[in-house]
Amino acid sequence: MATPPDHLNPSTTRPGWRGRLRVPEGEFIWETIVLLAFSVYFLTYGLTPYFGGDQLGLVGADEPRYAQVAREMLNRHDYVTPILYGMPWLEKPALFYWRAMFSFQEFGVHDWAARLPSTSFAFALTVLIFLHMRRFRPGGQLHAALLTLSAAAVIGFSRGASTDMQLAAPLCIGMLGWYAWYETGSKFWLFDLYFFVGAGTLAKGPIAPAIALITIGIFVALRREWSVLRRSFWWPGMLLYLAIVLPWFIAVQRRNPDFLKIFFLQHNLERFATDRFHHHQPLYYYFPVLLIGLVPWTILAAAAFVDAVKNAVTEWRFRRNVNRYIWLPRAGDAFPEFLVVWAIFPLIFFSFSGSKLPGYVLPSIPAITILTGDYLNRMRTRGLPHWLMAAHGLFVGAVTTIVLLLPRFIVDGNVIPRGQPLGMAIGIGLVVATLLLLVGWRFNAARLRVATMVPIVLLMYFLLHLNGPLLDAIYSARPLAREMQAMPMPTPSPDIVAVFHTRRDVEYGIAFYRNQRVINYRNDGVPVDAHILVTRTGSLPEAMQLVGNRETLFLMHDTAQDLDVYWIAPATHM
């Protein structure tokens, strides 16, 4: 009988999902303190007025729009139909809106309160990764949790008033629960799968069970354990899933007979199959998005992923010979193989979508950070290759340089800074790279995680504290809305705000911060009453062709976003 590869041999396999190593209680307490401290910083610094100030208002079109839906549902005491500007808004299920409503009730209607649902889910995901890994793969729990917490995609989407984290966090928790059942056979863990996939369905719809089912199906097919798929179907779990999902879907359909057509056909099938919503991107779009989302761990994550794929291929080849495999009920450690499948499938699936947005890649991020955390833990004894530590150090140094130049790059109109700013940023980046190289060569993987997180902590302070007001002025409509609210108005004082030739995020941002629908000249026409007009600088002559011979008064210029604000007299006022 052939000798199995080391990672398939129980005598050489590191104790993990079966042979559990007990972590000393004191070490567990210390790791918990470290995890909580970093969680508070990465997830909440610069988010609320209580810790670093709410440095960045709502950005993009989705954040203010989703926050406004939650506000209107709260004002109407309606927990069934999402409402935007008094009309049903059936694009997404209600989970985010419910959680934002509860946040508004507790803290008041603020932009930062609208982001707390994503923040709390990111925190829950991080903690459960830590506890799950400690229970089943002790030693790698803090690595996996901190890498997940500090990945750029998780930091970014944990601060977004959007549905992306509402899907990704429950889905990932459910996938970990399923694998725990796969290893232990305890039906208790299947509750995780059905409960959290149900929550993901209430966040974004059928994509949650589709990703979970197909990922599990591919994994089972690769391991040729078809009975696992049958046993994963569990009636108590299915009843739990239906009890979570069906009440809202039935209620909203009864109130809105066109819900199924709008939600399932337009915003699921049609969104996937066509470019109706104007989010077309090339087929390779998610590859660079994934690399950016894994910053600062991109290089280490690539190495961990390649290592896991190599082990999975070796194991798959070994399993093809049943005679060699019969002595072992389940060869080796299937967890890395499961994580590889989990990471790859959403990327491939959404790459063929006609509509692509960065948040679609989020469910793949935790799979790769967990894989990387486990890889770093295993490398503590073997040692990381010197070339890998050098590549990681240089990469983090390059990231440091880019982030330091980012504010000046934005202010100068997408022109790469030169002279002293460029030299200083490159110098600091080289210092960071050198320090990481020294730490890696002296302590190898044992201290590399901490050494990497130090510059990331400082870079977050640089962006959010030192440059937060700048980013707020350029990317959020909040400063503009506040200035508009404070400026003196001619008589008659207008209650209507209109936009012309502005980005959608300006339109929806002003609407949220003023709590009113904003009129778009192109879509809605020109109001006959007195109103405020926000338009791109230089677009007034074109706007006046629509306004006609009405008195116009310049009010202010927004330099950061290159916008002009005017008072437009009523149509009868000459």
C-alpha cells in the first residue's frame, strides 16, 4: 500500500479539526483582548462622533438612498414595504432597512447610524471566525480573525450603509457552520447554515442560498462524497430557513403585486444577464478587485492560496485510487480545499454577470483571509520563504507610499505628486518595507502579522483623522448640504432642491441630508416654484435653456466637487 502524502497522513498531519489542541485559558483571554482592541479601532475609528469623529459622510448613490429608505420606513412605521420618497422601493429585501431602522431608533437619524448594521455584522463575523477556528483549528484563530478584520474590503464595507456586508457576513458564518457539521457530524452546526443563509436571503435574495448550495456541491463533487450532499438537506433546518424568509416575502408580495417581477426578474435575473443598470465591467474585473480587497495581505494570501491548491490537487490525485484510500475514512485535512472552492466560486459566478460591482466579491474575502491565517500559523514552525517575506514587505511599503500620496493625488486632479511629497512618501514606504523584512527574518511568521498591522493602523489615522475632512468634502454631499442649509435665501425662500448635470451621489446625498426628494431637471422637468439648483460648474447656460426667462441668483460655489448653487425664482416672478 502506498504511503500517503504528509498532509494526508494522520501521523504527520498537524492536529486540527480532529485532534484539537487546547489553548491555555490565559492565552485565550489575551487573544480576546487583542481582538477586541483591534476590532474597535478598525471598525469604528472615524465612524461615529464618539471615537475619532464621523469623518466621512455617506458616499456614492447607494448609501444615502438605502439610508433614506430606512428613515421613511421608520417614519411610516412600516416594516414590510421599503419606501423611497413615498413610493415602494423593491430593489432589495428588508434586512438592512430593518437594522438601520433600529439603529435610527437607538441613536437618531445620522449617517453613521445607517452604517452600524454593516459594522456590527463585520464584528460578528470576525468574532465567530475567531471562536470557530479556536474550536476546530486551534493556533490559527487570532491570525484568521485579525487578517479578516484588517483586509481593505472588510474595513471598507464594514463602514458602508449597504447590503453587501449584510449578505457576506451571514453567508460566511453559515459556510463555517456547514463545514463544522461536515467534520463533526453534529446536526447542531447545521443550524448555522440554515439560519445565517436565511439572514443572507433577507439581505440580498436568492443569491445567498445559490452561493452556499453550489459551493458545497462543488466541494462534495471534488471529494466524491455524494451522501454528504443528501445529508446536508435537513428538514428542521429547512423549516427554520423558511420561517425566517417566507413571512416577509409573502407580506411584501401581498402588498405589492409587482414585487416578484421587479425583484426577481429585474434586480436578480436581468441584473445578472444584462447591463440594464449600467455596471458593465470586463470579465477579469474581479481579479484586481480581489487583490485590492485583500490589502495588506495580498502577497501572503496568494502564497497561501497556491499552497492550498497544490495540497488539494495532490490529495485529489491520491483519492482517485480507492485501494490506497480505503484505510482512511476521510483523507487529510479538507478545510483548505473547502476554503479554495468557497473563494473561487463567487468570483467565477459574478465574473459572468452583466452587472458588476465591487461588493459582489466580498463573500470570497473571509475564505481567503482564513486560509491565509491558517497558513501563517503552520509556517510558524516551518518558516516562511525569504523571497515571500521580501515580496510582502515591498508590497506593504508600496501600499504605504500610495496611501500617503492619495490625498494629494485627489486634490491635484488625478495628477501624481512630484518633488518633496513623492520623495517623502517613497522614503516612508521604504522604511516600512525594511522594518517588515527585518521582523520577518528575525522572527519569521510569528511576528509578521503584528508588524504588518502597525503601518495599517497609522495609515487609517492618516486617512480618516488627518485627511477625513478633505475626503468628506470631495466624496460626500454632506458638507454641501450643510452649507446650503446655513446660507441666507432670497424671498420667496425655496423648499425645493433640483439638480442638473450632477452625479447621482450628489442627488441622493442631498436628498438624505435634507430629508426631501431632489428634482432632476432631465428626468422630472423644471419646477414652477422657486427652488435651489445645484449644477456642475459651467452648466448654467444649458440649464437656462430649460429654465427660461426666470430670475437667477448665484448663491455659492463648492470648490471640492466643482458645483455651483443658484436660486431660481418662481415661474411667475419677473
